[in-house]
Amino acid sequence: MSKQECSHPDPDLFIAPPYCKKNGNPDDDSPKDFQLPDEVSISKVEVSNPGKILQLLESLTDASTRKLEAKLNRYLKTECEAKFSFMINLHSIAEEAAVHVIQERILADKLTAQLTDEAFSAILDYQTNSLTAGATLDPKIQLLIREVVPEGTGDVVIVPVLARDRKETEAAYPVILVCIVNPTKDSGYISKIVSETFRYCLTIILNTRECEDQRRLKAECQKLLLVARKLFSHLGDLSDLLKEIMSEARRLTNAERCSLFLLDPDHMHLVAKVFDGVSPEERSTEVRIAADQGIAGHVAATGEILNIKDAYKHPLFYKGMDEATGFKTRNILCFPIRDEDSIVGVAQLCNKEGGHFDYFDEQVANAFSIYCGISIMHSLVYKKIQDAQARSRLSNELMMYHMQVSRQDVLDVTMCPSEHKMPGFSNFSFTPRKILAKESPCFVLKMMKDLGFIDSFNIKADTLARFILYVRKGYRDVPYHNWSHAFSVAHFAYLALKNFQLVEKGYFTQLEALAYFVSCLCHDIDHRGTTNSFQQQSNSVLASLYSSEGSVMERHHLSQTICTLNTEGCNFLDSLSKDDYVKCLDLIKDMILATDLASHYKIHSRQLAMAQEGYDKIKPENRFYLASLLMTCADLSDQTKDWTETKKVAQLIYAEFFAQGDLEKKMGKEPANMMDREKASIPDHQLEFLTQCCICIFRILAAVFPNAKVLVDAIKQNILCWESSKRIFNKLCVEGVTSYEVLVSEELESEVQNTLDNLND
């Protein structure tokens, strides 16, 4: 029979000639397989009954394909005068043949047969090609039919129903095998009845089937969302998370057992964290397999899901595990677990209840694996964060133990009987480094009392004293950026507030003045004696924390300030209102960050314009520029002291610079000349710093506050001293003698002093 003779005029439907089997007579010598009859005549049969078809269509309103099948089976049984009828649903994607309904009885558990692509192709070839009598169905389909139709029931006529796929070159594909059991009508009549019925009903069947698939998919997606929520609630414990993953995997796919392997990339092993639903803690031993062996290893290597219908026939299956445990593995669904970049593990499900893992199980596994990968990686990251936090807490505890401030230390400051009077303490010419280190906390408390902070904000003296002592302990023992420098900067803040009358004349509010003083005191807390660029070049921990924001060290100083403030018994700002507290912290943040000279250079031109145009107290930006200017001036205030003090400070600064330069050399990097003890020309570097930076900054300050001119004059004096020192450096910097050795020599001190004496004369 030719293709043209077999084709139905409806473009969406093909009805192939029927397969027949006579099994009603035990003595019948016909072949045991369902086969094409010797003669089939379809075109001459007339069976059309529009009324019955309309009544059938009117009844096909169910949203369940099973209920639709029951109604179609009843109709076909009646029209073919058969004992009963049923349909075999063919799912090419899932490679499955399934019986859901026998006559009008809907099965609780469907009967299935796993098919190959060849089985589907054979049905299609039977419809599209001329075949001789004896062409047979796939053996698995025949076994499925025999499960429904036992021997001796009667004849069976099977009619393939094929649909046309409009999406892909209108190719035909088999969708249903209609089985008519023990009919009184001949096969030609039955073929015509099936053709007529499915011409009008096939679209309803297929659409309903697709709708069911979509509903199932939606339900699975909703389940996956619930699963995701469950998984992400177990991130704190990896073992609990893995148990939950396997529990949900079993539930989603109706599997009996499961195992989960995480990839150990260092040793190229798959390590079972949950095996057959039991955690390693409960098993006391973990299971390790090579990352390229077995079913799990194959999936880990290829990254492809593996659905094994018969485990014992698969070459990768290892029977020894079943023999050792007594468990019988029928089928396996093994799928990879991925993060964003790679495979992190493998999950293996065994024995689907009531059958084998199908196409939908594979889709669920693929979607589920994404949630697994994300949750596992987040759990591992979360664990690392927890470990880092724990180490940080231990470090903080250790630091706080060594930084402990005793009650007696606090009493020594608050109850100190000394008046701590120093001549000229309120003058810009005063050298704060003369103050003994053990007395400096008392002087800080004295300055804050004198500025009215304690009374204005109801600050508790013991809390403030404890804060000051903790801040002092927070500074490291580096040559320059130590507590002595912090005290000097805070002293300049005291001088500026007193001599410029910043609060009295409305330049600062009392809260801004408090923030200014505290910022100066804390602006370099926990300084490491190295620059921001060094932190970034060395990829330090601080750089990893703050490099994206800029001002690495300044942000660390701010963080340490807040940490100290939050230390028990140190929050002297707790008497402030909520709004003032928040504002004060914001001010401290801006002021500490302003001590980064890189930040200063960004706004230097605006500060200069502010001074030239006349300071306007009403403009918020002017208040910010002024606060930043005052912080920079305080930080550089050592350069406004006399030559002797300035030279001592230079010794401390270059000791730090050269120590950093030595570190950079060990790292294989070439330090800047000013940090290379072999190349640095200290007078030239100092003159460049004073003339291009310091004096420019203090001139802006003097433009706003005329009585700051004494600071500019002091810098000019130091410039002259460094100019005169160049001759000494040139004289003494012979081979083998560095400029730092000249800086600390007594000869330099006397030569420059002679220059100063001549100038004064």
C-alpha cells in the first residue's frame, strides 16, 4: 500500500493500517507477534455518522486525558462492537509507552514500557512506506499489550495514530496506539472508525495532554521554589543542608535512595557527604571514589545527566555495593550539581517507586541541581565567613585582653591631683611632644573640659577617660604615626578652637567642635607605618577590605574609632540625642577621611576659592571645606613648630619611610626615592613638601583666620633652615653615608643653629 493510499486527507492526522493478532483460538497457528494483516482495505469502508461524532465531541470537556480516554474507549468499543478497547500513549521525548486507562477504568499506577528511538521510527516507517505482511511492533510494546490483554481474550487490532508537527517541517510522529480487543468488525472498518474519530478528537487529546504537562511543570516549579526556601534556611550547617537536599530530591522524584558526592578538586575525588540518606557522622566513615570512575564519576567528568533504566545492564554500574548492602538497584538517575562556573558535586537517585525515572524527573533534576549548587556554594562561603568572624572575634578578644584598661587606670586619669599646667600650652608655638606620655591622657581630658564638651554634652568623666586610654592603646609603636602624633594633632585642634574662636564666632557648632577634636585624636589609630599605596601594592587585608572605596588606611582608622567607641564602657557619646549621635558619627567619618592628602588635593582649589571669596558660614559646602582644611592643618601641624622640633619629627617620618622602602625591596619592588634610604635626599624632599604642600595649605587657613599667619611664618623659617642644611648634607653625604645618618648627626644641628642665629642677628 502506498503512502498516498494510507494518508488521511486531514493534514494534522495520519491513521496507519492496523496491526492484527488472532489469539482467541488456542489452536491458531498464526504468528505470535502483532503484525500487518495480509490484506487491508480502508478506502471502501463507509462508517461516517455525524450525529454520533458531535455527541462524542460534546462530551469531551474534561481537563484530564484519562477521563477523555475513558469516553473514547467507550465510543470505540461500541462502534467496533468489541469486548473492550484501550490506548497506548506514546511519548517520544520521554521515550515511553504508557497505558493509563483500560476501557473506562483509570489505573492507579500506569503500565509503561521504555522505548528506543528505533521503536518510534518503526511505527513511523510502517505508516510512510509500503510494507509486506508480517511487519511487527516493537517487542516491548507487545509485552505491554499482553499485560492488558491476556492470552485467550480474543483478537486485538492495533491502529497507530500519527500527528503532524507544524513547528518542525511538518514531520509526522506517532502519538497513540489504539487497541481494539476482540471486535466483530474487520480491521478495515476499525481503521476507518479510528480515522474518523481522531480526525476530530486528536487535537483535544493532544491539547489536554499538553495542558496536563504544563500543570505538572507548574506544580514542580512551585515545589522547587518551596525547596529553594527550605535549602536556604539550612545554609549555616553544610551537613544539615546536604541531608535536606537529598530528602527533597527523593520527595520530588519518588526515589527510594539517594547519595550525594562533593568534588574534592585537590585530590580529584568524589566524597560522599550524604550516602543513602545517612550523613558521614552517622556512618563514622566517608565514601570516596575517583572523580572519573563509575556512574557518578562519569557524570562529574561529562557534566551530563545519566538516566539508567536497568542498572545491572549498564557497564558503569558496580554490583559490589548491592552485594555488600543487600540493596537491589533497579534504575538510577544521576545528575551533576553546578555552581556558576563548574561542577561541584554529583547527586545519584536510585529506584523510582512504581517504575523508572522519566523525562519529567530529568527536567526536575536539572532545575533542582541549580538550587543545590547555589545553596552548597553559599553554605561553603557562609562557613568561611563564620570562620573568619570567629577568628576575628578571637583576635579581638586577644587584642582586648592585652589592651585592657583597668579601673585603676581610669581613676588615675579622672582623679589625678595634678593641675597639669604648662607655660604657653594655648599658644601655637607650644610643642606638645614635650608632654610626658603617661600624663598625656590627663591633658586630653583637661583640653576637653576647657573646651566645654563635658558640661555641654553631660559626658561622664570615667567613660571619657576609658575611651581616651583605649585610643592610646590602639596606636602602634611605629616611629611617627603613634600616640604622640595623635596627641599633637589633637592639641592643634584645641589651639584652633581656642585661638580662632570657632564656636564663639559660629564657624563650628559645639557638636562639630567635639567631632573635630575626637577625629584629630583618633585619625591615625592602628596605623601600620605604611602608606595607602603600599597597602594596595602588597594586597594586604586592609586593601582587600577598603581599596574599592579608596583611602584604605583612613577607612581603617575610622573603623577602629567606631570599634573603640563601641567597646564596653567607652561610649562617652551615649548622652547625645539620637539625631546628634548620628550626626556626630557622620562628622567624625568625614573628618577622618579628610586626612588623606589625596582627598585634600581633590578639593584644594575649592578651599582656595572659599578663602579668596570670603568665608560664608551659611553655605554647607563651606563648612565642609573648612572642617577638611582644619583636619589637614592639624595633621601637618608638626611643620609649624620650631626647627629643632621639626628636625626631630623628620627623623621619625623618614625612619618610617625607609622601613617601608626596605619592605618594598624585599617584595621585589623599587621604592620611591623618598623611601629609599640609599637614594633619598632629605633636604630636597622636605623643601618640596613644605613649599608645594604645607605652606599652601596654611596660607588658605591664614586667609580665613588672619592670626594663623604665625603658622605660615614658622613654615617659612623652617624652609630657610632646610635650605641652609643642604650644604651640610652635600658635605657629609660621602660614599657610604646616607642622608638619614646626616639628619641625626650633631653637626647638622649646630650648623643650622648657626644659620638661625645669624638670621636673628
